[in-house]
Amino acid sequence: MEKFQKKTLYYQLVDHLKEKIKANMIPHDKLPSERELAAQYQLSRTTVRLALKELENIGYIYRRHGKGTFVSALKKDVDLGGSYSFTQQMKSLGRIPETRILAFERIKADKFVSHHLNLSPGETVFKISRLRIADGEPLMIEDTYLPVKFFMNLNSQLLRKKPLYDLFVDFDQMIRLADEELYASLASKDDAKQLMIPKGAPVLHLARQTYSIKNEIIEFTLSVARADQFHYRIRHVRNN
């Protein structure tokens, strides 16, 4: 007798595996293979493959090419909301954070960047590309754009000494708020290589505009984060 009714095999398998992962497994545990799951639940491998793909898309599992399928770090994921600090988030989770500066340069803002920083096209900005790492594992790529006029003496040496938001205080740039946009996508070839995930793996794209207490945009950051390591939480409060 099959363990699932035929009407909703796929959905029932997804729900069953989600509950099994929550109750009996820990992050980075390896799941049985498609063949083993198909035999265990008396289902076709196509149904199993679709269920695993759905679990990967919603962040419950991740795949390693040639190694298998594993449970994502759901119990140690990172909240990208609120007053975000990668370093503080990692330390609060008992993980060892590392930031690797991939590039630091002065460039002329193109139309896209100048629009998001409320600058005139061609104004000079700092572009900072960083790889965010925890416990030796790459988690996120960030491209940050800062108006040079607000951070005149910024250099790569300072960035290596302090977290960026701590440096904001040193430059008398106090944060008032940040606007963020988030969307899900699939990893490009270059992003996948940096994050050490397969090309086409689920990722989260985050765009952040940070405002100072003078209501000036002092930061525009584009991030690509591994979907198996991050979640995004928003609280909506109704004011009567």
C-alpha cells in the first residue's frame, strides 16, 4: 500500500519531508538519494525530484554537486531585516565572521547608481566589493556604493580595520533608516563561483538604500545571498 494518496502525492511528500527535517534532522545532515526516497515512499523518481526541488526553492535543503542533498541551516539562518550587521549577526549565532574585500575603487556613478544615491550622473563614488564569510564558508557577495563627498578619506585600510557601519560614525554619518528591496533568483555563473554553490542555485538579491539623519542617501548596496543560509523577516505593524 502506498504511503501517500495519489491525488496529492507531490504536495504530501513536500509536507512530510518538511516535518521530518524540522523534527529529526539538523543543519547539514544528508538526505537519502532520490532513488532511496522513491523506494521508501513507493513513489516515482519524478515525483521525488519535484518535491526536492520545491524544498530547495523554499530553503529547506541545498545540493552539492556529486555529494548529495543536505539540510539547510534553518536553525542558524540569518535575518537580513532590521538594523543589519553581518558581523554582529554572525557573532550572535556563534559563528566566526570574515569579510574579504574583493575591490575598492573610485568610479564615476552611472545612471543606475546615481539614481539610487540621489546624485548627478558622473559624480564620484566609492565602489566596495566584499565577500561575506562565516566559519570559512562564503555566504554573501556585496557591492556597496558610497558618495565620495561624504567619505572623503575612506580607504581600504580603514575598511579592513572596522565594519563599514562603524566607519559611518567616524565620518559623522549617522544612520536614520534604510529602505530595502528583496527578490529571489538563481545564481549566475560568477556569483555561484564566489559563493561555492552550483550555477542556478537559489539566491536572494537585496538592494539597500541607507539614509542619514540629514535625510541624505549615504549608501547603496546590492547583495547576493545564499538562499540556504538566509531568511528575510518583516514585521508589519498596524496603526489604528
